[in-house]
Amino acid sequence: MKKLLAIAAAAVFAVSAYAGEFQDISITELKAKIASKEVTVIDVNGSDSYNKGHIPGAIDFTAKKKELANVLPKDKNALIVAYCGGPKCSAYKQAANAAEKLGYKNVKHLSAGISGWNQAGEKTDSVK
């Protein structure tokens, strides 16, 4: 019986740990969505990093978070992708949670972040 309770407790913990997480999107898939204009990308690395280099078309979350509702699409089913520095960075959750709180239902995470994007040799935009 104790073993069964331990398994049940572990299962509940695993489900609650997963809650609030966002599905990952690959660099390849994100590139395709950007090319077809089917995504809004949010950079959560801070304005200095954003100015140095960000995924083309990304929104600077630090600069736009107070007006996020105005810069995101009207369609609440639209794909929103948030990213930060890389796989160990969790700052993306600020933007992902903010979008979810605004009612967006298709929010994903580019876990590779800007470091993975750069390592893959992908183009970035900068602010001069």
C-alpha cells in the first residue's frame, strides 16, 4: 500500500510540475512559421541583448511588456513563441505567462534560445 501511495504521489507531483510549462518549438519549425508569417516571437533577453541581436521580427519584451496586449495579434489562437538565452534560461516564462494571461492559447517556447539560434547559423536583426 505504501508503494502504491508513493507512486500516486509521484504521479501527482509530475503532473503539477509539468503544469505551467510550455511546449517547445524547434528552430526549423520556428523558421518555417516566421517565413509564412504565422508566428509572433517575443525576445525576453533584455533590451541590451535585443539591440545587439534578436530573431528577425521578434518583439523586445522588456520594452513592450506594458503594451503587450497591443502588440500581439488579435487572434487568441495565434502562435506566440517566447525565448531567452538558451536551454537553461527560464526568463521566457515571463512573456509566455503574460501572453497566456492575455488569453493566448497557442504559446510555445524556443528552448534553444538566442544561443541555439546563433549556433545554428541563423540570421539575427539588430537595432542601431
